[in-house]
Amino acid sequence: MINSNDWPLVAFTMLSQISVGILIGGLILYMTVKNTEAPALETLKKILVIVAFGSMGIALVVSFLHLASPLHAVYAMSNAGSSWLSREIILASIYLFSLLVCYASLRYNVPHRNLFSQLYLASLIIGIILVWAMSRVYMIPTVPLWNTPATPVAFYTTALILGGGGALVIINLLGARNAGIPELQTLQTTMFYLISAAVFITLLNMLLLQPDIGALAGSFAAPTISPWWKTAQIVFLLAGFSLLTYWFTYQMQAAGGGPSNLVYAAFVCLLVSEIAGRYLFYASFYRVGV
């Protein structure tokens, strides 16, 4: 069972990773239909950046709830040379600002609309580095369940599953309002394959990289974690993926790329699975040294 003060960290890490995942999904979408010009696709660019910015903004606000003295948070930036926590905070701030500039270039032509692609790519690179720094915060030698490759893999797959899922939901909503949106089926197919790959990697991560808490021995008592959390993680992951697969195999192909409520249900299942997985991550805190 995790401390109630850790729930803001659950929200911060997941919302940050969703933001980065949306940018990754957006880049793949842009590359897929890069030669297509349509007002609906310009709208899609704006919405993706807005959602990524909003998700990251909320993440930073929520992160302050973890601090006993939020006004002292600025001092955490003073040790960037040796502290991954300091680097995480600095990168999160830079990433949020870069998203703001990215949106301003597209919406208000500031600094210039023609710079959108470069600004978008810069934001994406900063976001990817941010997720890495975030994972390194938890890779502590005295906490063996965190100090494994499973931690960064889990953080990046969360970004791909929920970011790609969020992008697919946005595409679905946009398709419902714009029946003539070009390349709709291509966009939906691209996100389906991205999510599928991330789900596959997540399952491999669970089976091959995550250590078994029962096999560890240390200075402190191992935490007791209800098996229902692990069950929920796997069941909702498979349920979400199954719904997406059914939609992709039957409904989307039959409708020619049309929207479906199954997409929303699948995203909710995947979100619940990732929340359960992040709960397990924080609940598995187990120190073997001093």
C-alpha cells in the first residue's frame, strides 16, 4: 500500500508521460500524412499540442501537492550537476515552456508559423529526455525493485500507450465532427499499431525485466501488496487491447475509418491498467541497504 502523499507523484509521472507520448504519436502521424494539406489536419496539430501542454501543466501543478513546503521547490533546481531530481524539475519546466512556444507559433505566428516543425521536434526531444530523467530519479541502488531497466521501459511504454491512446481519441473525436477528414483510416491505423507495439513491450517488461519482490532479502520488511492490483493491471491492459483489436479488425475496416465508441472504452481500460501499474511501482518501494 502506498502513502497517500505518493498519489501526486503517480499523477505527475503519468500526466508528464502522456504529454510526451502525445507528441511522439503526433510526430508519427505527421510523417504518415506529411504530403496531405487539409484544414482538419491543421486543427489536429493544434489540439495535440494543446492537450500535451495541458497535461504537462496539470502534472506540474499536481507535483506541488507532494511537497510539504511548495515555495521551497525552487531550491530543488540548484543541484542539477549531480541530482536527477533537479534535472527532472528543470527539464519539466523547459518542456512546458517549449510547448507554449510551439503552440504560439502555430496559433499566433509567434515567433513564426514556419518554425512550428522545428519547435515541435525540439519539444519532443526535451520530453523524451525528461522521461529518462524521471526514471533515473527512482533508479536507486538501495531500492532493487526500482533500480532495473524495467523502470525506464515502463515509463516509456506508459507514454506510448496512453499518449498514443490519447492521440487516437482525439483523431476519433475529430473524425466524428469532420466526416471528410482525409487519411482518417491511415491515421487511426498508425496509432493502433503504435499502441499494439507498446502493449507487447509492456507484457515483455512484466515477464522478463521486473524482479520478483519475494526473491529479495534486505534490511527491512518487504511490503505487502494486494494481488488484486497486479490482476487489475493485466486484466484492464488485455481488455483495452482486445477492444482496440476488435474495433480495428471489424468496425474500423467496415466503416472505412469511421469513429467508434469502442476507442473511448479501450482508452479508459488502458488508463486504469496504467494507474494500477504505477500504484504497484510505488508500493514496491523496498530498501535493502542503508
